Amino acid sequence: MTVLCLDVGSTWTKGALVSHAGELLGTAQHTTTPPEVLQGIDAVADALGPAEQTLACSSAGGGLRLAVVGQERLVSAEAGYRVALSAGAKVVHVSAGPLDGAGVRALRAAEPDLVLLVGGTDGGDASVLLHNAGKLSRVACPIVLAGNAEAQPEAAGLLAARTVVRTANVLPDVGELAPGPARAAIREVFLRHVIGGKGLSRGRRFRGLVRAVTPDAVLRGVSRLAAQDREGAVLVVDVGGATTDVYSAVSTVEGPERTVALPPDRRTVEGDLGLRWSAPGVVAEALAEKLIDKGEAAVLHREAAARAADVTWLPDDPTVDRRLAALAAVLAVRRHLRLVDGQLGPRGAGLLVLSGGVFRHAESTDDVERVLRADPVLRPVLRTAAVTVDRDYVLAPAGLLAETGRTAAADRLLTAFRETATAT
């Protein structure tokens, strides 16, 4: 059986044709074609030839925009925020404590596709969760309810007019984070209720093809890649026009006396770091963190402003794009390391994967690699890492294959990718 794996993004629709055994048979891409994305999908399918099954992930239409409403920021709201990021969502709003009228208006202004409602440990205080459920009855988007299990029936009753998916508490006890059920519920809401409301296609065919939000598929692929050996963590930096996403995963590390299970996979998304819409944010943050001086900042700011004003504009000198991409990568990985407390495993990163068109189309990324390795914060993590570029975008296809039970095919696809990476 051949499988066509599609990643339908806001700009490009990318396809990989994979054999039943996990061999990469070909790749193709076409511009995404809203309001009927099936046109671009069919163009990719025609370029690659017949497939016996088609699987897709999508971040088109802005991906999955999620708001988190929690009980208090340092515990339940932060737990909900981390669950949302690992589920492939772009967190557009976070609130903590009892919602008031201004809070509801701010949430609506963020235009989320769904709300993750959390709060309280199981059997603990339910007052804030129930208060917020009542306030969210005025919000039209679907709700994933993942708070105090004992209070959920009453909270769901207050949300009766909304689409509500109940799931296990993300914080069942003090200090205990259980993200799995909430991540699955977010995926279910995305597939059933969100993808059809993006104005991407008129019929049901596209909805039937989509199995995951793209970052969730990539995260699964990264996790499978990390599980293949024990040479250290896998770190993926995907620099796009609007955001820079960072993924990390580490397999169980076995020692002579004990086995240490580290968190299997993590993802962060930086909405102010990108090469088009968010290019000015890269320059501002790089200057603030003293990665560049004022003279270089002035030059880069002019370039960044031109990109933000016309996101389709391509520079004559691609070295500027790579410079911005290198700075975005350093900043995003620094933030990612802060979020995971620097825990990429005892050996640091064994493999660093650069992803995104700026890297894929570059003849060489040596200048970007030098900047990453020279950074004093990143140097300890990247000191022994092999560096490669995901030129065929295999991580999302591998995640789709694993998502549908084809783990052997996913692993073979990733093994071939790793062998190519470590050989270069």
C-alpha cells in the first residue's frame, strides 16, 4: 500500500508519497488554494501519482487558535498552557482567576477556535471553575473541560448551550500534571468542530482527510525519532513567516543503576518570532538580548519592516533571511530551554533539525549553525549535536503514519532521515 501524507499549511501544501514499508517514494508541493484547498491537494496528488490512502494534517487558516482559562496562573493556567502547546495549538489568550466582563471581552477579542477550561484539583475548590463555566456560556466556540473532575457535571450543565468535551483533569492532584487526555480531547474538537469552520473547503472530503493539526503530527514524528536511539535528545527548530516553533523529545535514558524517564516530548511556539509578519519582533528581541548591536539592528529593522509590510516579498540577498532565521532560532531555543528547565537529557541534543523554507532552499546553512553553536546559552546543549535540514519535510508524514498505527513505516522513514542527517 502507498500512502500520500499531506501537510496543508496556510501558504504551501506539501506531500510525501510513502510505501507500505516506509520508503519515501517522492515529494511535491503546491500553493495552498483557499477557499477550496482540495485544488492544491489534487495538484500534489497528481504530481506524485496514485496512492491507496491519503492522510493529512493542517495548519491552514491560522491553525488551531486556543484560549486557556484557569484558576490561578502559576498552577492550573500554566498547566493548561503547556497542554495546549503540546497539542499543536497556538495559544492566543490565557486568563487566570474568576472571569469578569472585561476578561470575557478580551477572550472574545483573541478569536479562539476553542477554549481549554481548567481549574482545581479533583475534589478541591470548585468555585472558580464553576464561575468561569457560567461566564463562558456567553462565548460561542467549543469548550474542552479539563478541570476538577467532581465539579465537571455541574460545570458542563452551565455550558449546556455550547459544544463541550469533558475529559480528565489536567491537574488531578497537587504537583501532578496529566496532559494526555486533554491533548486527545483538543485533537477531537479540532477534527470535528474546528477544521470545518475555517472556510478551507466546501465539502466533507477535506475534513475526512485531516487526522491532526500539523504541529501535533510533527511532535509525534519528533518523539518517534528520539525513541530510535540514546544518543541524546532531538531538537527541531521550525522558522516560519509568523512563528518559530521548537520541538524537543528524548527517549528513556538507561543507566547502570536506574532508569530515568524524562518528559517524552515538548513544544513551544513563539508568535513574535518569524521571517515575515513577525520579522520586526526578531530584531527587537535580538537587540534586547544583546545578540546584535544597534548598528546591525538598524539595518535589519529596515529589512524586517519591508517583510512585515509585504509578506510575499522576497529579498535579493537571501543572507539577510538566514541572518534573521538564525537570530529567531537562537531566541526561540533559549525560550524553549527556559520552559523545560534546560532538561534535554543528560547528553544534551544529539540531533538538531532545522526546518522551514528558509533552510530548505538554502545551498548551505553553515552560517546558521555557527551562530547557534556559538551562543553561550545554547553551546552546552548543542556541543555534540549533529545538524541537518528536514529538506523533504518527513517529520509530519512520520507523525501521520504513527498516528494511524503504521509505526514500522514511520520508523523506517525516520531511520533513513537520521542516517542521512548523521552522514552529512
